[in-house]
Amino acid sequence: MLMTTVLNHKRWLVCVAFMLCFLVPCHAQQTQEQLAAHYYSSGQFEQAAECYEALYSRTPNKFYYQMLFRSLVELKEYKDAERLVEKRIKQYPNDLYLHVDLGRLYEMRSERRKAAKTYESVVQKIGYDSKQISELTQAFESAGHPEYAIQVYLLARKKTNNEFLYVSELATLYNRVGDYQSMMQEYFDLLDKSPNMLGSIQISLQRVLNETSNPKLVDGLRQALIQRVQQQPDNKQYIEMMLWFSLQQKDFHFALVQAKAVDARFPDMGGEPLMRVASISRSNQAYDVADECYSLVVRKGPDSPYYFAARVGGLEVDFERLNRHFPIENQLLSQLLLNYRSALAELGKNTRTIQLMRNYSDLMAYYADSVQPAADILYDILDLPKLSPKDRDETKLALADLLLFAGEVWDASLLYMQVEKANKNDVLGSLAKFKNAKLSYYNNDFLWAKTQLDVLRASTSKLIANDAMELSLLISDNMEDDSTFDMLSRYAAADLLLYRNLLDSAWQAFDDIARSALSHPLFDEVLYQKARIRIRQQRYAEADTLLQQLADFYPDGLLADDALLLLAQLNEERLGNPLRARSCYEKLILDYPSSLYVDQARKRYRVLSSSLPPDNIP
């Protein structure tokens, strides 16, 4: 028993000794590797080379080789680096990427012909090993020679007799060297073979288009698509690609042409391409294109699968266009109201036409001065069976707005509170809370309104949070020391008159505020509201003057970016001065980069820059 214990103890000691013999060198090597990495990263290449040489002599793996090679290159020890590469080539003849390292050394020594000969020679050495091909192409790309990487992939195709091998890799390389025609050839050849790859190809092209602003790429893609469509006029994939491309470039009129072509050649699609163009054009405010698309689908008749959506969509486009171009001519308003009545008579009042009914109510109340009929339409929605909670609360919100417009303040507040309570953790609830806070502001309950607005400044909706912040600051910046809030009360009363569309009374109220003192923190707000009134009254020159005063005298105010945006839109859409509009958009982008309007301004700036003659662009 004792002998057994002694033997076991000796075995344990031998095992420990063996493990220590193994671990100590490993630990030493690990420490030396860390030291080498430290030297290299800190630019101490001589010490790094010594460490990596020692590590490589013990463990000649690829990583130690690469780091030793890089260290020697940094030290310009090209002869030593060349001996290192040549020796490794002899040891590992199948590692073709080593020849690229050798070629790089020749280039560093200005032996360009020798380098080219080395590169061309190694390309011809490739076999069927995908790992070998991958390593070689990566080496060429790292060396700044994508053209040789392209040769490797093309030769691999030839050797494997597979013309669709490495499509994505080749397309990426062609894009890098600016050979857009060959890039598109790769994608289109793949599409010919596999039509189901259309979506994947579009994603790849979208990424390429997003990554570069080179106009040659856009032109190359357009020309390649036109050529393919001409060669294969009945190929649905290429017409779809052309449609997709025109929408990507926001060339909506060209997209309309393509959608018509798809619709004519493939009537079984039922107008889906037209609906797609209509939707995207509408979201980009290209209303003429959207309107024509919807009209073309409506003409297909009620049996068309998209007839209902097109009928509704067309009216919604007219409604959105009207809201952007206030005031509207009485004749146009009468025609639009007639169109809505006709549509509702045909399609009925049901859960599918709720948005149509809401828009019709807005037209009646805010444009046709028919508040009670407008309210009746909203009550009709609330009486619909199987009304969803979201539709119910959105309609209540619209009804509350209408009641406030009509002067029924308390009834409006009650509805706002109902919607807020039903949607406590939702954007709709935040919107109702904001509207109720603004109602309190109209009602001169400023402290309560500010309390609610400060809570909303943390809203998940950026737009609501921004509106809440602006109104909160308006209140806090204009509270008088005597707590009577006289000027702020007068401003809120004028603001309510403007909301209720009583333009002459609102103008007089704002004008009285401006005349009552030589200066006041509210004066920038007054200028902005007076400009809005003049725009509604179609007195655009006066509005232009007021907005320019605001931008010049209050550049640090909360409304400076609002004024620039409105000034730009006024000059672009009403005064026919695109050069001045472009200048306003540019100033907004440069001087107010954190504004919510920057994206919108940048988009219009690009459009105007592309349409203005070169001599007119600063």
C-alpha cells in the first residue's frame, strides 16, 4: 500500500515537471509575441524585426512571416526581405501570394518590369484550389493591383469552365477600377442565367450607388440597362431593372415611362408597377407623376385588383398637393369636393375609406368653411362597425382639432385627454398630449402648458419633441416679471386666430403686438406668423420681406431655420426665383446643420443645382 502511494506521488511529480517544461516556453513565446506587437505598433521596427525573426525561426507560420516581412519593408531592408520571401517560396511553393510580396519588393526598388513579369507569371500558376485563388487575389488587392486580381478570377473561370464563378467579386473589382460596363456585364449575365437573382442584384447595385457619387457610374448603369432592354425588349427582368433604377435616381418621369412599358407588355401584373411608381413619387412630392399613375390604373376599371387603392390614392395626392399650395382657387376646391363626394358614393363609407373621409372632412372644415358637415363626417367614422382602436383615436384627434378650430375649446380638450389616456406609451398619445398642452397655451394657462411640454421634450417622436421644445421656450422666454403674461397672452390669442384661419383678425393682432413696444423677445415669432398670413393671402412679396427680416435680424433665434426654409420654398414655388431659393437652402445647410430641415434642404439644393445653368451656380 505504501509502495503504491510512493509510486503515485512520483508519477504526479513527473507530470508536473513535464507540464512546466511545456508551459514555460509557451509563456515565453507569448510574451515575446506581445513585445513584438508593441514594438511594431509603436514604430520601433528594428526591435520588432528582431523579435519576429526569433519567433519565426522557432515557429515558421504565416503570421510571423508576414509581420517579419512588413518590419523589414518598413526598415527598407529589401535584400533581407527578398531572401526571406524566396526561402519561403521554396518551402511552400503552393502559396502563390508569396510571389506578390516579391513583386512588391521589386516595385519598391523601382524594378517595375521585373515586378510586372512576376505578377503575370504567378497569375498563370493558379490551379483549382479556391483557397489559393482567394489568398492570391487578396494579396493583389492589398498590393494595390486589382487588375491582376481580375485576371486571376477570369482565369479561374476559364479553367473551371464556369462563366458564373466569382460574379460578386469581379463586379466589386470592376467598380473599383472604374470599368462600369464590365461590372454591369457581370450582373446582367448572371440575371440572364438566374432571373430569381433580381432582388439580390438590385441590393448589390444599390450598395454600389450609395457608396459612390461618381456620375460615370450612374451613366454607365443607365446605358447598360438601355442596351439590354433594346436587345431583349420582352425580358421582364430588364424592364423591372430599368424601373428600379429610375426610382433609385428619383427620375420619376422616366420611371413613369418604364412603368407604362411594363404595364403594356405584361398586363397580367394588373398595374402593380404603376402603383409602385405612384407611391414613391407621391412620397417625394412628385404629384404630377403620381396622379398620372393612379389615373392609368383607375382607367382599367373596377375589376382591376388595384382599382380601389388607385381611386383613393389619386384623391389623396390632390389633397396633399392642395395642402402645399394654400390658398386654392374656388373652382379647384369645388371640383375636388365633388370628386370626393363621387368617390365616397362609389366606394362607400367603410373602414377602407377612413382616410378618404378624414381628408374630405378637412376640406370641408378648413377650406370650404363648412365646420358642421365636416364634423358629421368624422362622427360617421366613429359610428363604423369594427373600427380599430387606432382609427378611432386618430379620428377623435381630428375631431378635437376641428372643434378647437370652431372655438369649442373644452370639448376639444376632453377628446385630447381621451386619446392621450388610451395611448399613454404611444406616439399618438404624445401627439394628443402636445395638442392639449397647446390648447392650454391658447387658453393662457402657460405654467400648466409648459409643464406638459417639458415632459414631451423626451418624446420618442423627434418631431413632437422639437415642437414641444419650441413652444416651451416660447413660453419661458416671454413670461413677464410681474406674472401677468400680458404680451404672451396677446400673442397666444393672435396665434389662435391664425389657427382658426381668421387671417385679417390675426394679422391685426400680430401687428398690434409689433407696434406696442420698440423691442420684445416675441418679435421674431411675430414676423414669422405675419409672413405665414401673407403667404395664405397670396401677398408673396410682403411675405418675402418679412422672412428676410427675420433671417437677418434674428439669426440665432429658434425660428431662423424655419424662416430660411419657408423663404426658400416661397422663392422656388411662388416667386420664380430658383437662384435665391438655392442660396437659402445652402445657408440653412451650412449655418444650421442640426436643424430638422437639413435633409429636406439638401434634397432641394441638389435638384436646383442640377437644373440651374452653370453660369448661375456660385
